[in-house]
Amino acid sequence: MTVLLGALLTTLLSIGVLVTPIPYVVLGPGPTVDTLGEDDGTEVIQITGRETSTSAGQLRLTTVGVQPSVKLRSALAGWLSKDKAVVPRELVYPPGETQQEVKERNEEDFRVSQTSAETAALTALGYPIQVVVRTVAADGPAAGLLAVGDVVTSVDGKPVTTAPRLTELVREQPAGSALTIGYTRAGAAATATVTSREQDGRPRIGIEIDQEQPHPFTLKIDLGDIGGPSAGLMFALGIVDKIQPEDLTGGKIIAGTGTIDDEGRVGPIGGIAQKLVGAKQAGAEAFLVPADNCAEALRNPQPDLPMLRVGSLDEALTALTALRSGGQPTRC
């Protein structure tokens, strides 16, 4: 009787341990979406006001699925799976943040990635960013030198490519520095010498600016139920592919991942191993990998899935051109 009771208690304790939640989450391959196609019957990238091209292939963004509530049994299965990863819960859900707060932050990151993807793609298509003066402080350094509506083009000969870049260039020199500001007004180029002044502990020139990018059509990205910034690169490529006549895909299924900023720089992401699995399952014939993720990607290769190294939108476009023409794109 004692042995039977002991065995029963051991069994019950074992079952209890297996079904007790533990502070880990399981990461697995998430869904992939063709940015050139539709999602739930709606075009992912919607362009109105001009003709768009169609492609024979696909440009698929990749995602990671997260199992937020994990019991030991699920964790053991994840540890034994070659397609999944078990990581501490705080890496996905930081202490002090609820799942809803993390979800909302990911949704905001996703919206920002769409905006940056549009900016980078439009720049690649020949619609440059314009940094426009919105206000000039009446008693500021630029008063009488710059005017509302001026497009700022350079600082000390260095090009102003985005609004944040203008701020960086002004702050590169200490307060009190005489800066040569290049600008255009009513289409005419000119320069002005503006001496920066310290305000709130930083050098400033006394203007507020907007970032504009005029283009003769409207552009919208419509994709729900996905969060985070890692779809930026594939959105940018999808926009370029739909607007220019050339088919970027060459009829192939191209998957990839990577953040993107307004200047087209591609940044690293998480879950590259799981995204490679998802891409392979979706039939991808090549995978675009952010340069900073190459080392991890090489540790988690998928059979017959070439991994192409990209550090910018331009490099991604070059890689796809080489792939279409039978050349040798740069690999991880």
C-alpha cells in the first residue's frame, strides 16, 4: 500500500509539474504574407492615381509565432524541436508590461515600419525627401535668413536627406558655430550663414521643420494582425515592384525580413531561425537576410534556401537583379 501511494503521489506531482506554467515562451514559424498580393481579399499594398505593374513571383514577409503561456510539457517539446526556440518570457514580455501593452507597442512599431518603408521606396523611385521650414523663431539665429517654405538641402556642404539628419548636422558643431545652410526658395538655390545658439543644452538654429515627399499618387499599406518593425524591407520592395514596370521577383518566391529606416538602411530583427523555417514552408527560393543577422542565419540554414545578405534597400534591389539575371548576389 505504501509503495502504491508513493507511486500515485509521484505520478500526480509529475503531472502537476508538466502542466504548471513556467516563465518561458515558445517561438515558432509564423505566417508569411506576399506583399504583392492580397490578405483576406484586400490588396496589401494599395496604389491609386497611377498604373501599377504585376509580378509573376512573390515577395513574402515572414513572422514569428509566439506561444505566450507555456507549460513544462510544451517547453520540453520546443527544446526538442529543430524549428522552435524556448526563450525566457521577459525577452518578449518585459517585466512591468502586460501582454496588451506589448501588443500595442508592436502595432505602433509596425505602423512606423510602414511609414519608413514608403519613404525609402519612394526615394528609390526618384521622389526625394524634402526638409521644409515650417516656422522661423522671430528672435532665433535663422530670423531674416531662412523663411517658411524654404527647402533645406545641406549644412556645410553635407546633404540633408531627412529631417533627423538636419538635426544631426546642426548638433555636430558646438553652439556658436557659423553654419552654411543650403536651401531652395521658389525653386532657386541659395545659401545662408546661420550661427547656432544653445537652447535646452543643445545647439539650434531656431527653425521648426517638416519632412515631405511629394508624389503624384496615393499609397497605403493594409495588413492587420501583424506587429513589430521587421516587415519594413519587404514592404519597401513591394512598393518598388508595383510602381516600376520591371518584375523584381523574376517569377520566383522571394522571402525576407529586416527593419528599414527613412534612408533605406536595413536593420537586424529577432527570430531569424524561425523565419527561415516559415519561408521554406512557403516555398521560398531565396531569403533576404539583414547583414547583422547573417551569423545567426548561417547557424540555422534551411536546405536549398540561399540566404542573401542585405544592408540597405539598394543592396536588396541589387541582389534581386543579380538573382534574376543569373548572377551571383552577395550571400551570408
